[in-house]
Amino acid sequence: MVSGKTTFPTTEVGIPLGRDKNTGVEVFSPIENSNGIISPPGGGKTALMCGMILDAHGPVLDASSKLDLYERTAHLRAEAGRVLVFNPQGLGGDVPSTLAWDPVIGCRDPEVALRRTRFLLWGSPATKGLKEDDFWQSASCKVLKSFLWAADMEGLSLLDVAAWSKMPTKSPATRTS
């Protein structure tokens, strides 16, 4: 129960998708679902998404490599609250990141450290094509997981993890006492 309410209007918990052709009943997608639109260029995707973003009753995650949705909706969304941008590669232009993510935070939980390690190493060319690459991938995973765990336990950052990767003996994860 949120704010004492037990029921909500459908438009607050769902995204309208259109009407059923046979019944005329409006069809909604639950807000916790991810939605995608496939359409040719000029098919109206941007206009549809702008409407969805502006109609949203809560946070919106727009994962795009273009700025069009941001440029058309950010100023209006900002009237209702903060608009955060995660654009570490500077895609699409000069919109700087206003949000940062630290992959170290939360790694004191070994399961979180393992998941983050796998994501960080996934797709890395570092061990591909090497003889016994399974061994090297497993070893890389063990070391990085330990470094992420140690950094979180010590209140340190990913910069420290990077430094330890160059000099592992400096890492708290490799200390024996």
C-alpha cells in the first residue's frame, strides 16, 4: 500500500498502448515492464515516446543514444522534479552526466561483487584468444571480485581497484594478516 491508497487509476500504473480492435477496450502495459517501439524512420516513434515520458507519473528511464527525447522533454519534466542524465561517453552531443554510478558500492556482499565482476569482464577482449582462456577468465574473475569487495569494505573507489590491478600486493584483498 502506497500513501494509504489501495487502488490507482490505470493511467498511473500503466502505459496506454491503444485499443483492442475487436472490443474497443483500452490496453495498457504495466509501468514495471520495459517497452520498445519498432517502426521505420518517420514512423512517429519520437512523438509517441515524448508523450509517454511527459505523461509518466513517476521516474522515467530513457535509454537512447540520441538527444531528441531529452531535448523535447527534459525542461518540462524538470518542472515536476529532478532530471538526471547518465552520459559517460558524451553520446549525442554536449549533454553532460549529472548522475554517476560507482560499481564498488554494494560489493561488500560477495554475490553483488561477483555479479558486478561478471558484468565488468563480460565482453572484455583481455583473455580472449589466449591459450587456456577459461583459466585466465576464472582467475580474472576471482581477482576482480576480491578487489571490488576489498574496496567497498575499505570505503575506496574504482580508481583504487584499477591501481591494485597494476600492483596487486597493495590491495587489502591480498593481505594475509
